[in-house]
Amino acid sequence: MTTVVHNAAASRFEALVDGLQCVADYELRRGVMVMHHTYVPAALRDRGLAAALVREAFAYAASQGLRIRPQCSYVSSYVRRHPETRDLIASV
């Protein structure tokens, strides 16, 4: 189980795995979390870490009454794979 931490000061969700940093960055704009970057080091890929980061971001947004605007290709693909998240997507 990976622990994901919300680092609000840095506007990102983080997970430290095997000494390597994984992140999902966002920018907060008028009640919308613009998710613009997700990064998992190559040595850690295919372990579900990006999904864990994005899942935590969506849970946070839901708990705070925020919407999400995916600008990162990974976040967009996550939404396609998880239709239950679509109600949190901000209209353009």
C-alpha cells in the first residue's frame, strides 16, 4: 500500500517509493484543480502509483467541493477508465 500525501504548499500529491518521488501537480484556479503533470520514475512504472496519486487528488477535490480540469494526458486517461470520476470534471 502506497501512502500518498497532499503537499498543499507545493500544490501536489506525492508518494515516496523506494527513495524515489512520484508526483501529481496541480494549480488551483477559482475552485478548479487544474491537473497539469503526473510523474512516476521509470523504475516504478506499472505499479499503479500514478493511479494512486490521481485517485487521492480526486478524493481531495470531492471532499473540498472542487472540480478538476485534466490538462495531463494521464489524468485524462484515468477519467476515461474511471467513469465515476466524471462528475468532478470542470466544464470548459
